[in-house]
Amino acid sequence: MSKPTPILEAERLSKHFRLRGGAVVRAVEDVSFVVYEGETFGLVGESGSGKSTLGRTLIRLYEPTSGRVRFLGEDVHRLRGPALRRFHRQMQMIFQDPYASLNPRMTVADIVAEGIDIHGLARSKKERMERVYALLETVGLLPEHAGRFPHEFSGGQRQRIGIARALAVEPKLVIADEPISALDVSIQAQVVNLLKKLQQEKSSPTSSSPTTCRWCATFPTASG
Ligand code: ADP
Ligand code: MG
């Protein structure tokens, strides 16, 4: 058996926030872990324990106070130029609040296709829309939803749009920050089942193809 490849490594990672007045919040303190390709990594902790801060540091929304994040062996916070663009494509995030994470002034098609446009993944307008329709179908939405705006959707549907947006660039790793905790209990199971189904479909342990999707998830706790 070949040695498994770490896809994500956190090495003694800390993220502190300095508040006005000088107090320091040690949101993430000395965290180390390794996630291998094909694994689902779950992080559990009470509200305020630093899960979102950790996720945001992993995906480079925050600079760490100390420590290192490696993605496919490379130090994430040192990436520049084409390597940084590649990283932004390969790691995606699904956010906790589907109301705050979608731009209310953009249509669903433009939200889902944003990464396709940024990374030049479609050769024509027709191909772009075909991809959008296929992604909407993948997450259980309809082609006619493409021209609508986020406020026309329920929380569960919005989270599906967020998932389609994350999948559009065929990422290798998705960080899901409590993706169902803001949803009605009655639809939480639907979204969890969708994520499970996508993980099974998109990851194949024998393939190292760049289109393979890998998942890193933080799961909700009772307190959120
Ligand atoms: P969780 O996602 O586990 O609920 P968070 O990562 O959101 O936890 O927050 C961890 C701690 O860091 C909390 O005490 C929170 O108030 C604080 N915190 C988070 N973001 C910031 C910020 N941008 N500035 C200052 N403090 C923050
Ligand atoms: Mg959080």
C-alpha cells in the first residue's frame, strides 16, 4: 500500500485577535492536525471555541499569529501568484449562515459561476450556463432558479446555492463551517444527505485526479 498523502496539515497554529483597549482573544491556540486525502475531518467544540476562526485561517482569510498551514505540502500563507490562484480554486468553503454568505444583488447564475469566471473555466457563455445548470441539478435545484436572487429562496435552498458555488471550481477540499446549524431542523437532514452523497460521488480513493473533491468538515454542536 502506498503511503497516504496529507492534503491539509495544521502545525502549532494560533490565531489571536487584539481588541481595542489592548486585550487579546486567543481564538485558536496551538492547534495541530493532519487530514489525509479522502478523509472527512470533523471538528467539534462549543460556541466560541474557535472553529470558525480556525477554518478561516486554514483557507487564508486570516493570517495566523503563529504556526503553519500546509495544503498538499505547501505553506498556504506563503503562496503567491499562480500558486495562490490554484490554492483559491482547490480549497473552498461553505459558510454557516446562508443568508449572509450570498451577495443579494447577484443572480444565482452569477453567484454559482463566479469561480468559473475568475478561473476561466468556461470557454463560452453557453458552456458557462451549461455548467451552472449542471451544478444546480447536482444540488437539487432547477434551471429556472438560475435567474433569481438569493432573497427568493429558503435557508435550505440558499445553502444548496452555496454548495453549488463551492463545487463549481472542482475543489480538492471543502471546509464546511457548521453548514446546517442555521437551517430549520426539518431540512438539516436533507443538506447533510446531499453533502454525503456529493462526497461519495466526487471522491474516489484510487484516483488522484485534480477533479476529485475532498472534504473537511466542521460539524455542529448542540450549542452551535
Ligand atoms: P466558534 O466558531 O467555535 O463559535 P469563533 O472562531 O467564531 O468560534 O470565535 C472564537 C473566539 O474568537 C470567540 O471568543 C470570538 O468572540 C473571538 N473572535 C472571533 N472572531 C473575532 C474577531 N474578528 N475579532 C475579535 N475576536 C474574534
Ligand atoms: Mg463558528
